[in-house]
Amino acid sequence: MSPIAPIFFIHLPKSGGSSIMSFFELNAGKDAYAHCDWDTHDQAKTVDKLGSSGVGGGHQPYGYHRISRTPLNYVTVLRDPLARQISHYWYARTGKNGEEFTSYSHAEAMVMAGKISLDTWVADSLDGGNLAVRMLSGMGKASKEALALAKENIDRRFLLAGQCEDISEFLLLLCGRTNLNLPFFSPTNITNVGNVERVSVSDAAAEKFKAENALDYELYGYVRDILDRDVALLGSAFKTALESVRQIQARVDILENPLRFKATGAGFDANHLSSVHSLVSGCDLRAINAFLQSARAVQRPRQHFYDGVVDEVNNDVIRGWAVNLGDPGRPVTVDVVSDGHIIESIVANQKREDVAKAGYGSNSAGFSLPLTPAIAACASFSVRYSGTTEFLRDGEGWRNGWHHA
């Protein structure tokens, strides 16, 4: 049996992510979570920690497997897009709960100074339009193509996507697909508005936001449909276990919690984590454990993660490399596509000692595809992994004349 890939949590801002981080530390141990935002000054150390602890993540888009150079079990949680946007505004308005040593975007700084209203923040999507689509696709721009790739990623490359509105549901499903046993969390970094006067967003601003973030709303509904399907298939065992989780979580929620309204910059409080453990250990977990045992008996299909680059395009050849990170010895096929149609395909099995020296586990991952008349006749083309809609790095948007769009 191949080793279990690390869990990588893609943390969409203001979607319950800090609370979910407490779940990982409750299960894996204090300071086990590899913060893949904070430690970018020593990325190799962060990747090593992710591999050894098995849990980590951050405000990173899909694609961290290209940095870790290993398959990952991606998980994420989405939130109603308008609710997330409003929450982010108040978080910025209160100075991010007084968090020290944090960074602010220009728009966040203007909000904190009272220079940007809630209506302007929402109507202009100032924390990023269609952010979930962009992050879960790994593409820089939101588009129908990015939405399709985000859906494909969730279907084929994510262990689980949940919704912030029901964290207990997400955590119980996640425990059923991993070796983590405690589907509980500590409410963390909840926005403390304090004395700041709360106002409501106008209907006009809300409607403009919804129209301009339609891709995010479609993805949010798509995830809900998948969750509803999965829960229905799990039947009464899941429903009984989830009721037990909710009852225990209600008791966890009222424990004294030093990080309820604070960020986790200094890490989670060991005494609080211990108190959660003590509370949970005294509860009846039989329904939860019975569900986990049955859920883990289900075999899940193996996911494939790729990395590769288009190194060069000229008047004679398209040259690059591609590798299957989970099975480097298996050659990868790449397609040249234009307007959604496959123009040419090639197996990446040529010698590339530089790829092996870079740590990718294969010295036979190169491809060199002659620029055929069919390709040359295209106004533009892209290079993607065969059977997917995922492009190689530097593989998207080559224009005739062989430059990027």
C-alpha cells in the first residue's frame, strides 16, 4: 500500500479556516499544522514539516503539489460568497482582531481607516472577484474555463470540499476519509466588531456583487450538490454520528477559549486543546466510531497529480516535460489543444536528466513535438495533461508567432 498523502487545506479567507486549523491540531498535535503561508522564507522546511506531520495548508491556490513535488489530499471549505465578502470587510474594519505582525492589502488598510464603505467593498468585490473559482482552479483569472477546472479539481483531485455553514458535517466526512478521529473544532478568530457601528449592505450593492460573482455562486452550489449526494449515500449511520458530533461540539463551543476572537499567530493554546481532549474523551463516541469504521472501509480511487512545463515554442518545435508525481515511472501524455479541440498528442518519455536532478523521480519525462501544419494553422493553442483540462506551467495561451497571450 502506498503511503497516505499529506492533507493540504486550501484556506479561503473568512470561511472558518482558523477554526478548521484547530481541528487539525486537536488531531495531529499542537503545532503539527504546517503553515504554508507563514514559512515561505524557508519553503523546504515547510514542505518537510507537511510531509512529516501529514497536515498543513494556507491561503494558497490549488497547485501546492508542484512545490511539495508529491501528491496531496486537498481539502477546502467554501462559504456563501456574499456572506464571506461582508465578513472580510468587518474583519478588516476591526484591524483583523488586533492581530500583530500581519499584512494588509491597500483596500484592507483603507477599510480599517474608514475610507471605504461596506457598500463599496461589496459592490466592487474588493477582496477579489470570484475568489473561490480562482483559488480552487489554480488559475489567475476567473472564467468559464477556470470554473470548469475548479469543478474538475473538486471531482478528481480533492479529498473533500465542504461548506463553512456546517463545519461539523465537513469534519465528520473528512474523518471518514482519513485516519483522523476527532471531528471537533474550537471556534477561532471570530470577528470581534466591538464598538464599531454595524451597518447593512444595500440591496443594490448585494445584487451587483452577486451578478459579478456568478461563477463563485455556481461553484458553491456545485459543492452543496456533491455534499447532499454523499450524505444521502452514507445513510442513517452518518446522520446518527453527525447528531452526536453536534451535541459534543455544542459543549466544546462554550469552553473558555483564548483564541475565540484572536488569530493563531502564536499557535493554539495547549491548555485549551487539552481541555477539549478531556471533554471529548468523557463523551459517548460509539456512533461516531461506528460510522468512521464503516466509512473507512470504502476504497477511494487513486488521484493523479502532475507537474510539467512548456520550456520553449519556436517555429520548429514545442519542447517541455511532464511527470506523474505519484508514479514518476509512468509516462504522461500531453495534448496540444485549440478552441477545445485536441490538435496533437505526445507521450513525455524523452530523456531529461535535469528533471531527475531537480528531484522529480524520472529522467524520462521530456517531450519534443514538431510544430505540425495543423498546430501552425491555429491562431492560438495550449498544452495540457491528456484527459484533463489542466494546463502545464507556461502551457496556456500560446499565440501564433509563439508568444504568450
